[in-house]
Amino acid sequence: EPEVTQTPSHQVTQMGQEVILRCVPISNHLYFYWYRQILGQKVEFLVSFYNNEISEKSEIFDDQFSVERPDGSNFTLKIRSTKLEDSAMYFCASSENGAAGTEAFFGQGTRLTVV
Amino acid sequence: SQQGEEDPQALSIQEGENATMNCSYKTSINNLQWYRQNSGRGLVHLILIRSNEREKHSGRLRVTLDTSKKSSSLLITASRAADTASYFCATVAFYGNNRLAFGKGNQVVVIP
């Protein structure tokens, strides 16, 4: 069964360092998303991506964040200068259509720990 | 802003019993989705119900949607130990965006 894969599963980084979280969405999906979940809190929307551009972003997704689809399969989230409060589980998701139309499929997540 | 909000519950039930959890939201929605998350793992999509639907079934799952009360319920029948997880509702707004707005989640423990 097709699935969204994320790497790495766990990333530890020093405050101020750049991190890149990687995702391979399901191959025929057109919409891609990043969400995050701080420990014990809700899953929060970060950004959606369609047709090689950001279609929507939340207030969390500031200038420190960027997304890219460098080739036909990968979808990355970059945090330029990590802060302690960026520590969270980051989930990538993809959907065949926009979330309004169909369900989103989530990856297993990358646990980011900023020290 | 519009978002799913589960009634804060931690359910502990015996295997074979039914588990019911509720979700309320604040604004007009296009659809509402339920997800399951096993401890430390990813989110697994369970069921999507559109704003013009009132009830939907998928296996042992039954979801209802009451748009007049802005609420939804998820019923798991004949629960199994493997159903132990956190369950989240998430809404998609009626207008414009495609983001999922998640609630806080319900922890369900099924005792064998």
C-alpha cells in the first residue's frame, strides 16, 4: 500500500543550526503538507504546497521556514535557525486533491529535538 | 479560528465494549475527518464525513455529524486491544483553505 515516508525519524540539533526534514509523498498525489505536534499539544498546520508553490501557510510558518520540492519525489521542510521551541514532531502529508476533497495521508513523523 | 475540539476524554474500556468520543467545532465546515495516532507514531486517516452527510460507517466505525450543533461523534464498536490509541477530529473550513484544523485528541485504552 502506498505510504508517505519521512526521514530521519529523529533529529537532534543545536539551537541556531539549520535542519532539513525530508518527505516522499505518495506518487500520484498533488497536494503536500507539513504539520507539527509539540509534545502534549494539538497537531498544527504549517504549510500546504501545490503546483510547485505554497498555496497556504499558517502564522507559525515564518521566514525561518521554507519548503521545496527539489525533484519529482521529495518534499522538504527547512528550518534555517532552529529555536528551542521548534522541538516537536513534524508530520508530512499528501493528498490526491486538496484537503477539502479527499483525505490526507500522513507519514510517521520526524521528531526534532533542539538543544 | 475554526478548529475541531474534542471533549477532553481519556476512555478506559474493556475489550468488546463500545467507545464513543465527541468533537465540536466553531465555524462552517466543508468536511470533518477522524484520525488515529498510536503512541509516538503517525496519524492514520479513519473516515471523512462531508457537511451534507449525517452518518457514515466504515467497518466497526460509525461517525455522525450534526452541522446544526457543530458536532460530530465517533463510535468504535466491539473494541479490541489494538484500538488503543489517541483519536483526533480535524475539520476543513467551508471557505477557501485546505488546511486540517485538529482538536486535542481523545486517549482510548482498551483493556484485554
